[in-house]
Amino acid sequence: MTTYKEAGVDVEAGEETVDRIRSSVQETFTPGVLADIGAFGSFFEPDLEGMDEPVLVSSIDGVGTKLKVASRAERYDTVGQDLVNHCVNDVAVCGAQPLYFLDYYGVGALEPDTAEAVVGGFATACDENGCALVGGEIAEMPDVYGEGDFDLVGTVVGLVDKGEIVTGDEVAPGDVLLGLPSTGVHTNGYTLARSVLFDAFTVDDCPSELGGMSVGEALLRVHRSYLRPIRALAEAGLARGLAHITGGGLPNNLRRVVPDACAAVVDYDAWDRPSIFSLIQELGDVPEDDMRQTFNLGIGLVAVVRAEDVSRAVDKLEAVGESPIRMGRIDDAEASS
């Protein structure tokens, strides 16, 4: 006789995990949440007061091979935050306020301590972003995930009034690019970063270039949320376009919010790159074009504003604790080609 547990799935560990995470999940609940953890579906009643044409905005993403770094470092409390913040940023740059988040956590062998840390990260970031963690799935599949392997996927749903959607359609030559600093590599480019850094260092090594941080600490810095500065700009009507700098770096993500007739011209000397990027480039002899197409290079969000609005936009951003960088402009596409 073979039991489910002997085949590789521990139902009791799953029940223990749910019991452990229940309170942290419930602490994220906002007034719109109508069902407790454990229901077959998640229910959310949005507050539509004051909205003329409410529109739902959704985004789904993963953490990628940053999970491999978490496994090496045996630290699991940050990657859940990464996932929530990444997804929140993606709907926020469209002008939306996040409402709720759902996660998928797939693992080869479920360890309640690890699962509690991961889901605790979800809860921490949901609470910080004012969105509810309304549901998720923990799947133990030893035939799919190897020993120590796991995967995270998350979905966020947000709400915006149709007339306040930020599309980038109004971006025009003469507009200015204002960049907000990243907290490091965020959640993109880890296949290249790991290939270079772990050929030279262990996860606990502290190269002098990192100013006292270990390689693991530098790579696991949390992908920050830009919700607060985005809302400051959007509510003041100052953002003509907003770009979350993820896979594809500045060139590809700016292209998503700039009309075809325009081109974003970035001054890469306008800010100091975090040392983790210089270390990767020097150790791996990585071409500059690859660096620009792979990493955020220290700028995690770009706002496109009118030249005459730059001073007001900077004031708004500084008022919420940001240090914006004037890092480029919008040109006519033909003139810049």
C-alpha cells in the first residue's frame, strides 16, 4: 500500500501551512473583502463611489530565477514582497489603484517554515500597498519541481476611472523623463546576474564593491513599490506616461509608453549606477548594450512629464520622499534616428 505522503505529497504539511498563514493573510483584508481564507473563490466588493466609468486593470507575473538566489541564501521572506510590488507597479503605471492580489506557490516538497516566510512576504507587501491578499494556491508537485525548487506567480487586480487611465498617448517631443531610483536588480536579469556572480563568489561573499553587503543580500534586495509616487503624480494630473522598468530595461519599457512618432532619449550619465551592476558588467565583461537591455541599471520607474511641469512634478515626488532624476527627454522619432 502506498499513501499520498509516500508518493510525495504531504497533506498535513499543507494544512499546517494554511493554519500558520491565516492570521497574516487576514491582516491584509480591506473593507471590500467578503470571504475568509479557504473559500473556493475570493469575493471582493469594490467601492465605486465617485467613479464615472470604473475599469478593472489586471497584471500577472512571476519572480523568475531570483528564486534560485533565495534558495542558495536560504532566505524566503523577500521574494513574496518582490512579486506583489512588481504586479502592483504594473497596474499603478496605468493609473490604477490595486484592490486585491492572488498568488500561486508551486513546490516540490512543502516546508511549512519556508511557505510561511514566502506568504508572509505577500502579506507584508499587500499591507504596504493597501491591497488585500484574498486567495492563493499552494501546490506540492514533486514530479514537476526538483528538491528545493519552487515557483511563485501572482495576479493583482486594480481599479481606475476610464478618464484617468495613463496611456502615454499624449507624450510629445519636448517632454522630460524623470527617473526614480531602483533598489537594485529588482526581479529581472537574474539568469545573467547569477551566471556572472556565482562563477566568482558564493552567496555569502562580501566583495568590496558592494560596500559591506554579501552577494546574496545585494541580489535579494526587495523590488520596491512605486505606488505612492505614482499616485502623487497621477492625482495631480502630471504624468503623461509612466514606465515600470522591468525585463527589457529602459529602452524596451519606455517604448511601451511612447507613441511611434516619438523617441525616448536617455542620458545614462545622469545618475550613478548601483555597484551591483558595475560588478556584474566588469566581472562578466558584459557589453553595454546587453546591460541596458537586461537590467534597470538603477532606475525602476520613469515618468514622462511636460517640460513646464517638471518643477511641480519634482516637488510632488520629493514631498513623498523620492529623489527624482532628470534623465532624458522625448524627441521626434525621425530627428533622433
